[in-house]
Amino acid sequence: MNRYLAIDIGASSGRHIVGWREDGGLRTKEVYRFPNGAREEGGHLVWDVEALLREVKNGIGAAKRTFSDIRSLSIDTWGVDYVLFQGDRELLPVYAYRDSRTEDVIAQVHEKLPFSELYRRTGCQFQPFNTIYQLYADKVSGRLDKATDLLMMPEYLLYRLCGVRAREYTNATTTGMVSAQTGEFDEEILKALGYPKSLFPKLSRPGTVLGEYEGIQCVLCATHDTASAVEGIPMEGNEPYISSGTWSLLGVKTPKPMTDPASEKANYSNEGGVGYNRYQKNIMGMWLVNELQKELCPDRPFGEIVKAAEASACQILVDANAPEFFAPASMKSAFDRAAGHRLKTEGDYFRCAYRSLADSYRAALEELERNTGTTYGRLYIVGGGAKNTFLNRLTEEATGKQVIALPIEATALGNLKLQMENIYKTALPAGRG
Ligand code: LRH
């Protein structure tokens, strides 16, 4: 039997899921799970990539102990973050996207390339953490001068397994530097910002075979976790989706990027998919709820939190996407301020967070329908957040759409799909990496 291993790492947890075909369907088994999170070091938020690599290897070990016939593996992670090499193997500290180091440089980037010009060229949303801004902070601090190579997070982990350095298209589109026309890094952007061209070679497409780790083939999936999630949704027709995890990514597949002024105004992103464009928007997601829980009731199980939210009568809505919620020192205080200090019970905080999320889904869907000129009947929800029946109900009420919440690991399914469909088709040209 051929089995395949999907390694899916989000900003708060990672999992190893083995998949195989049986009786005409796809069967899966989770074999390993581990927590993830950025930590503070020298006044910055950083990722411990060596610890991540250890967990990746631990999980592969667990998969091999459970199944002896794993044919290939692939890794997807959250977007935008990257490693810089100094010399052959050594890494400079790896910053996490919620670190505040880009705050001072965004205006400098936009002086060289106004945002509307960037949007017209790439179709990538504005987020303060986009790779394009993080790199400018590296340039200003002198880190970029020291850098001999750059890999996005999943590319680095795959490289450490099989020794091949590849750059994958879907994740590259989260950098804010990939041309919406050519699907390759935009050389005019690199030139205008003074980023060395050598760090941004030609991109590889999902499905490319890279090399081997302990007898298992290493394959490039759609390495941006959201791209894998969208690929993993068993959808009838083409309907909007929410990939609901640390972030809620709400969007729809379109044939091509849409870089018109209305899309720019709504801050819709155009990110790479497997043969289509993902026209989608970042919404603050379960980050709000998880951070509130850490502060208010770390030991309370989620089921109880949801019950408390349901029981509260609080009707206060806040703007779930307000920048104040992105990386606050205290999420509770951020809610207090946004709600004018009117939240009283724990249930009030969580109800306010869930209702505000549902309301931002409504607003984003309205923009999506207006900008695509299409009215949709359904909304697919996948990812951890899809299991929350209370939030699903609120979403159905707020949007007026039929919510199809699938309690599946869509990201892992999309990761597996690329391995299963493309493994025999493509190989990286010799000499790359
Ligand atoms: C979701 C995600 C999202 C990005 C963010 C950094 O995990 O990849 O698509 O915007 O993380």
C-alpha cells in the first residue's frame, strides 16, 4: 500500500497526518501533534526553528512506527515568515510575523513603491507583517547584507530533511513580491527596494519532487497552509470558504488575480492556488479567542467557554480586524478598550469575540460578492474553528448563507492531495539548490 505523510504546521500547533487510498476513498490517521508558538528573545518575537525541525522529525518517526509503507511526505506552514542564511548552514535569528519590527519601515517601503503600485503589480493584501516589509527591516538593520540565502519556513524544513533548496509558488505569493501577471518574483520590486535578486530565484510549482529523507520522498505541496486548506475542501461548484484557525481566511477561487481599486480598497489578497487564484481576506480568527482564554481562564475547557458565550446576553460588537487586536500585550485590555469597558463576565468577552468574528465574515462576504459580481448561496468552513457549532450558527445568522462546516483537517488533505496526484509527474531540474 502507498501511504503519504502530511506535516501541517500552524502558528499555534503542528500535526502529522498519514493518508492513503482505500475502497475508493481517502483514509487518514493523525500520528503526531505538537504545540507551536513564538517566544521572546532580545526584545523580539522569534521562532525556534531547530525545535520545529526536531518535532518534524519526531512526527516522521511516529509515522514510521505506525506505518512501514510511507512513500512520500510534504510540509506546509503559515505564510510570510522566512529564514536567512549566513554562510552555508548558519541561520540569523528567525523573526515571527507578530514581532513589531516592521512598524517603522512600512512608510519607507511605500515611499519607494506606493501601496497602490504594489497592489497593482502583485494583488497582495496590505499586512504589516508581509515579507516585503520584514525584509526592509532586515535591510535597515544590516541583516540583509549578511544574508547568503533565504528560504520560506516550509522550504527550510524540507531542505533540512532532503538537502534541496526550492522556492514554492503558493507561499511566495504571501511575500507581497510575486507578480500577479507572471507568477514569478517581480524584479522591478526587488530592484526598487534593493533586495538581491539571487535570493529570489525561479519558483517551483506544487507537486515537485525534491529529494529523500530516510527512504521517504520529499515533495513540495502547496506549502502555504491556506493554499493547502483550500485545495483540501471537498466543494461542490465554486463557493466561498473560510479556513478557520489562528486566522480566518475568507475567500473564493477565481481564475485570475483581481487587482482593481475596489479589491485594493477592501484589502482583498490574491494568493496562489493550485491552478487558480485565491481571492481572500485575513480576518483575525481564533487568535482573539485563544488569547482571551490564555488570560481569562487558561484551565477552562473550550466546551465550557462556548457555553459561557452562549449564555451571555452581551450584544456588543467590536471590529475584529482592528490593528489593536493583532499583537496586544493584553487581549482582555484590547477588548475592554474596544468595547468601552462594558464587558463584565467571561462569557461577555467570548460572546463579543465570536459575534464580532461572525459580523466581520458578513462584511467580508458582502465585499467579496460586490467585487466578484456574484451572489453565493453557501459558505464552506474548514479547520479547527469549523468544529464550533455556536460560531457556525452565528455565522449563518450574520451572513444569511447556508454554512457547510466540515470538521476535517482540510490543510492536511490538500497537502496529501498534491503528493498523491503529482508525485510521478514532476522533478526539480538538476543543479537547483
Ligand atoms: C494562516 C496564514 C495566513 C497568513 C498568516 C501569516 O496560517 O498562513 O494565510 O496571512 O498565516
